[in-house]
Amino acid sequence: MAGAITRGVLFVHSAPRALCPHVEWAAGNVLSSRVTLDWTPQPAGPGFYRGEYSWQGAQGTGARLASSLRGWAHLRYEVTEEASHGADGSRWSHTPELGIFHAATDVHGNVVVPEDRIRAAMEHADDPLRLRSELDLALGQAWDDELEPFRYAGAGAPVRWLHRVG
């Protein structure tokens, strides 16, 4: 791998059983290695499964993972990529209804909204509802609202240990 190395996590929040091996194949193709997720039933969607995979790769791997899964019916997922030398962190969220959302993130995983996006939203300061709508869009609120029931995996979900804290 050339360039800086980073790591991240692929969170598959819901996938039909028949799609699970295709998700593993697509992720493995991006990561150039065999990928196996520990699939568990998704309590928020009967007939759906969830899984997660910690990965390591060159900067931009998160974008390639997110793109490789984009547009598949009934697939809800998020991909994170930690900040690395010369690059911000990122998070991609995808739902079948909304498509894909990308945001830069800080070292704590918070969404970072670029100043030009805030300035554009401020153009609507005289209309509080429009201002709120613009800021919600910049933060990916609709994706968070749709994914939140799927993020909670229920009792017995596997524990993901943090790579580093602070």
C-alpha cells in the first residue's frame, strides 16, 4: 500500500441474507483480502442481518468501500475512516431511501461542517425553518434519523473495542 495507512470500520446495519456474501465479496475486493463478517439477526428489521468489519488500508479506502456498496436494495451501512497524516477522518452513511451521505469528521468522530456550508445556510437566517433544514442537511440528520433504529443491535450484540481513545 502506498501512502499513509489508516483504519476504519464497515458497519452493515441491515442486509437481506442473500446479499450478505455479496457485501463480503465487495469489501474484500476493495481491501484485496478475504472479508468475513459475523452476521447476526437485525432486531429492527425481521429477515435482515447486521455485521461489522474493522479494516486497515491506504487513505481513501473508506470512500472506495462506501462506493462499492452504494445503491444496493435494502442495504443500510456506514463506513468510517480515521484521520491520518494529511487527511481528515470521514464517515459515509447509506440508506436505500436517501442514498449516500459523506461528512468529514474530527478525531472524536464528530461531523465537521465546512465554513462555506455554514455561510450558505446563514443566507437563510431570516427563515428559521429553512436555516434549520440547511444545517440538518449539512449534518446528515435525515441519515442519522433513519439509521438510528438499526444501529441499536439489541442484547447479545458483539462488542467492538476502540483502537484508541483520546
